[in-house]
Amino acid sequence: MKIRKSGGIILVSELDGKIVGTAGGYVVRPTSNVDGEHFGFIEFLIVDPSHRRLGIGEALLKELIMRLAFKGVNEICLEVDPKNEAAVKLYSKLGFATSYAVMQLTVNPSDVESKPYRPTLVASPKLQSRSFKD
Ligand SMILES: CC(C)(COP(=O)(O)OP(=O)(O)OC[C@H]1O[C@@H](n2cnc3c(N)ncnc32)[C@H](O)[C@@H]1OP(=O)(O)O)[C@@H](O)C(=O)NCCC(=O)NCCS
């Protein structure tokens, strides 16, 4: 299904005329008239390192959630590295919970022989005769 990103929001937090934090998100909608994904997505949230632990990140995140909610979304998603303790704690504090995990495989073509993903079955002659192009 094709999706459309719309309703982009970028927030900045200013202190003494300097930007000390920013957050952004948007609404994801299906392009067709079918039931499907319709949710808010938080794209980024960052606070200047010398201004952290002052409540700026939390204030930006709350404002972003409110604005996405006013745009009609009833679910908001984001991606975060589970090792990013500050961010995970902040998101958890505001009620975010893990809904799915992204799995990752590092592939090294020169090292395939010893890897579990090395093909073990011989494909059918029909398949063998096909060549695959980049
Ligand atoms: C994550 C980040 C935005 C937090 O911003 P912040 O302004 O420092 O956070 P706040 O002061 O608003 O803290 C709010 C809550 O976040 C959590 N938190 C923030 N920093 C934390 C830290 N270093 N360790 C543990 N918890 C932390 C706490 O739950 C805190 O609530 P509390 O003060 O009641 O304990 C900031 O650390 C940052 O910019 N990190 C780098 C960019 C990044 O990782 N962005 C998220 C990408 S998904």
C-alpha cells in the first residue's frame, strides 16, 4: 500500500535567542481509500548537550504529541535504539511501549561459507539456469 506523509511539524525550543532543542514529526496516511496505516510518526528529537536534563526534551515531546493528536492520529510511532537510555526513559515516561522489534543481519559476501545463511539446497535446474542481474 502506498503511503503519504503529510501534516509535518517542526518544533524548536529557544533560550536567550538560541535554539537549544528541536523535534519533528508527521502524519502517515494511506493514499487510497482503504483501511490502513494512519498514524503519527516522530522523526527526530534532540536537545543541545549543554542544555539536557532541564525538561526541554520532555516539553518538546509533549507538544509534538499534542499537535499530532490534534491532526487526528490515534497512534504515534517512533524508532529508538534500545541502548539510548535517556531517550527510552523519556518515551516510556510519556507512555510509549515497544510494539515490534527490528532485526538486523550484518552480511559479509567474502565470508559466506561459514555463515548460517549459506545456501544448503541445490535449486532446481530451471532456477540454476537463470542468471540474476544487479
Ligand atoms: C533524549 C533527549 C532528547 C532528552 O532530552 P532532555 O531535555 O535531556 O530530557 P528531559 O530533561 O526533558 O528529561 C525528561 C525525562 O527523560 C529521561 N531522561 C532524560 N535524560 C536522561 C538520562 N541521561 N538518563 C536517564 N533518563 C533520562 C528521564 O525520564 C527524564 O525525566 P526525569 O527528569 O523525571 O527523570 C536528549 O538526551 C538528546 O537530545 N539525546 C540525543 C538525541 C537523541 O537520542 N534523541 C532521541 C532519538 S530517538
